[in-house]
Amino acid sequence: MERGSGFAVRDCVHARLAECADRFPDLPIDVLDVQELDTFSPRDAALARTILRQTTVRWLTLRAILKHVLHKGFDEQPAPVKAGLLCGACQIVLLDRIPSHAAINESVKWVGRISGQQSAGIVNAVLRKLADLTGDVVASVWNGERNAVPMMDGRVRQMNEPMLPSKQIERWASATGLTRPCLELLETQFDLETARRIAMLTIAQPPTIVRLPCGTTRAGLVSSFQDSLRERVDEHLVQHEDAHHCVFSGTKPDLEALLGQIPMVRVQDPASSASLQLLTETCGDSYHPNVIVDLCAGKGTKTLQLADMFPDAIIHATDIDARRFEDLVRMINERPVLAGRVRVHQYEALVVAQQEHRSIRADMVLLDVPCSNSGVLARRPEARFRQTPDDHAKMIELQRLILKLGNSFRADGGLIVYATCSLIREENEGVVEACADNLGLTVRASRTVLPAGPEPIQWHDGSFAAILG
């Protein structure tokens, strides 16, 4: 049942942002997942999610702008005041269809209810001053100006004063909502033009992309639906430049209907599915493993892709994270077609049994390892705040341990597919080459996919994959 519109839906956003402000920069992986928004109308919920996502992605952009306006530092404000300022500033600067007075009033009223009238007065004064300093949105490209802010759709918001930092590296970091270490890391990995192009893509709105089942075309998929749903799917399902994928632009209920009716369809970016496509390209269409281990299965996206690609294989899947494991079990149980083919194991039990008895000898082991998520920052906004050398060092150590563990499941002559959604060479080629030497393996193929966009049919995230054997 849908709830009414008005202030209530934005109250959810303010409350979520206050929670985030309390723990920033350690934001939760599900920062954008606010289930309460599903109780509002699709239009109100979509607007609220846009505000929440833009505020999270551009936290550091808005922080830089607000610090320019505030007399007292932004960082010293209590969490509810930060939430009100961020939410209001996001709507004033980064969105162009919400009247400034409406955004200000909503933030002021919410802060007043939570923190009192003195705090509300601060938010009111700051946001009104910011509105006066905010100019028009123009169809232009941001080229590093201090008095302009890039928007998610590629346009530029002009400002009436220089708002961004004077130092170039800090200006680019603030404009794209990245930390300075994150942007500097990109600039060490790639040439300056590529690094900045990737940085700009992290603020774009990534499209919803679905992977087509093997042997299925868009037309064939659309024809499998009935009547009105077929018309809606046909209208909102657009062929991606990658023939195995389509972009879906319809409503969440229609997407759920699509996924529910066709069990082998899954939301999956082309960069994600590329790791297993590399396996086929390397080994040929005649490659058919009988036993597969998916050791970092997560919610089961690549597990489903494996089941689709190799329908005769037995797949042993697990994940060490309890919440992702529950999602994995649910995904398998919702698809009777996978019964008996995909066997889900508790992580510790599977690993102990393997160490003690070598109970599984897999023809192929998939290791979709935890990583910095530096190739998917547009989809994982909280990950942009975890891009430090210490973070990467810890991640690399974990990745090496997982690759060593994965090798214990590999039968003689079997293959390992190592996959990340990272752009960092040390997590990718560095881990693979070091472990190959230590484990007596050969790197048979590898591929890095750089993020592309912003047009939906061209969009893909960044990823890396290697085949070892």
C-alpha cells in the first residue's frame, strides 16, 4: 500500500543521511537500500532515491561547497544538521527540477523537529545563501572550473562564486566526490585523461542492465511475455552494444516481473559477465566442466551465469558473508530449474571438509574475490571512501589467501577464474602473477575492462579477470 507524498518521503532521506553522517566515512554497503521507500508512490520513491544517491556520491562535493558558505566548519556540525545541509544542498545544486525554496523548507522543518529551532536556523541561513550563489544549469562540459559543478547527466551547474578548491588535484577530487587518495591512485594507474574520464563516470547514473540467457535474443525474450507486460518490457528493454545484455528502463515492479518469469535472467553488468566470457573465449565452446566451485558467490549473480553456461555441471556455491549467503540461498530456492545442479554449502563446513578430506576436485574454480570496488564506484558509492593504500594492502593480502584456498579445490588440469571489479593493478595482475609463481600455475589469459559510458547502451563498469591453470 502506497503512502502519501509530501514531507514524509524526504524525511526518510534525511534520517538515512543523519545515520551516515554519524559514521562517515565508514558508510554501510547498503547505504542506498532504504526499504521504507517502497511504501511510497513510485514517483516519490524514485525522487527520494535520486536525492539519497546523489548526496552519497557527491558527499565531498557538497561538503566543499558548504564549507565555502559556512562560517563554522561543516565537520563540526551535529549529524542532523549535516543531513539537512547535505540534502538541501544536493537539491539546490545537483538537481534542477526542485524549487530551491521547497528544498530549503523541507530540510529546515526536518532539522527543527529533530534538533530544535536553533539548528533549523543555521540550516535555513546556509541554504538560502547557497541558493543565492547558485546559477543556471548549462549544456556544457566541466573543464575544471572553480565556479562550476559537474552534474550526473553531463551538464554543468554554474556558481556565482568560486566554490571548489584552488589546487587542481583537490578541485577534481571535490568535483567528482572522490577522496584525494582515490583520485591520485587512478592517476598512478592510468594516464591523466583516462583517470579523469573514469572519475567523471563515477558521478553518472548507471543504468539497470540485464544479462540475456545463453542463446536468447532480445526479441525472443520479449515474445515470452504475455499481453500488457510484453508491451511494457518491449518498450523499456533496449539492446545493449554487448549482444548478451539489454538495458532496462522500466519500473521496479516490471523488472521484478521480468526476473520472476524468466529464471535465468539476472541484473548483471557486461563487465561482471566478462570474466566467464573470457573463459569461453580462452577454452572454446567445447569446454564443459563437470564440477565447478564458486567460492565467493555473493548473491549468486555469477553462480546463475555459470548454471546458464554449463547446464550439465554440478556447481558448489558458498560465501563467507552471512547476509550474502542468505541472498544466495534465496536466489537458488526461487529457481526450481537449479535444483540438484547448484548445491549451496556453509562456508566453514565446505572449507574444513576440503582441508581434511579433499572432498571436491573441481574442473573449474570461480574466485570472484572481495576487492576495492574501484571499477564500480558509480554503483557502490560507499566504496569511494575506502580507497587508501592501507585498504588496498589489506585487500591484496586477503585476495592472495583466497586464491591459495581456491587452488585446493582445483583438480589436476582444472582451471581457476580469478575476477575482481577493481582497476588497481596490484589487486589484479599483481595478485595473479605472484600466486601463479607460488602455486605453480600458468596465467593462460587475462583482461581488464575499463568503465565506459555515460550512454546507457554503451555503459559498463570496470573489471578484471584472469584464467589460471
